[in-house]
Amino acid sequence: MSRFFHVQEIAKPEDVIPFLAKRERHWKRGYSAYELAHSWVNAGDIPGPVRSVLDTCADYTGVTLVEGLFERAVDLRTPGRRSQTDLLVFVNSVHGNAVIAVEGKVDEPFDDLVSTWNDGSPRKVRRLTALCASLGLGVADVDRIRYQLLHRTASAIYEAQRYRVTRAVMLVHSFSATEASFPDFQAFSRSMGIPVEAVNCVSEERDCEGIRLRLAWVKDRPSM
């Protein structure tokens, strides 16, 4: 039985296509949506490289996959677009339940820098202020941070709260040979005070709105 879903069961990787923002345009070998779906759905569980990294953290050693939701649209609690998390995973361990928000990456960036995205409009200022409040960051301190990293991480917090669990991870599952976006992720992790100084690592935890948040980066190889 599959444990991956959207609004219907995801039994094979191609079942994800109808829910992608640009459908088949995002479904190509070497692209993050394709690689992420093939990795997780074909494993039918937490893929080996991801599990190996999670096992380095005592809180997440030996976690059990309960279910995964592809292209999970998360309400960011302010007017505007939702954050479409690539894969939201609900896991269980001896330490209790937790949420892992998985962001697939190959060589694409984490969207615009905040300084580029923020045009000063009331809606964007309101959203940025709310995201920074949830993450414990100062609005004036995030201009050089990639906007996607803010809302994807806030999504992990909000979904943990919705599931009524106290632990969450925002995990990047990278299929890039060059780890092209890792420096941006590293800068973000440092701004959060929970630095990820190398690939295949899980950060220390930080309390965000009552959620014990960690960040992680997993290096993997694309499908053959």
C-alpha cells in the first residue's frame, strides 16, 4: 500500500504530475520534481540517503514514515499565495511524531532574495513581518536571504502546529552534483542560529512558536 498522497493516492511517481505548478514542464529527468518523486515513491519509504542523515540526529534516528503529501499547499496566515511544499512527511519515532517539510533541489535557486522580492507593498511587508516573527528573525536582517527559505521553513512550523506535534524539520533533498544552492541555505541556517556547516547534516534545534525546529541538507544522486 502506498503511503504517499496528494488529494488522491500517489502509487507511482508520474501520479504527481497533475499537481505540479507547470505540469509536464516540471517533469523531466534531472529536474527536482521528477527526482524527488522517483526517490521517495520508488523507495516506498524514507529514501536511504535521507534516512542516513536523519539517523545522525538522536531525535530522528529510526523514524517511521506514516504518510507523505506531495505538493502540499500551506496557508501562510497572511493574504497572498500559499507555500507549495514539495513533500510534507509525517513521521513517528520513540520520541513522538514530527513533521518534515522536504524541498527538492537540483540546480535551481531558492527563489529571489528578500530584497528583490519585497517591493514595499503593504501585502508583502505584512507577509514578511509575519514570517520573520514566526522564525524569530528581524525584518531588517533578511534582505540577503532567499525568500523561499523563509516561507518553506515557516510552512514546516505551521504544519507541525496543525498536526499538534512539537518537532519539525525543513529538509532540502538535493540532487545537484555541485550543491549549487547550498551557500544560500547555509547563510539562512546561520541567520537562524542553527548553522548547517556541511552537506548531509542536521542542525541543532531552535524553538519557533513552540515547535522544536531543525534544518537539514541531504546530498543525493539523480535517478539513472
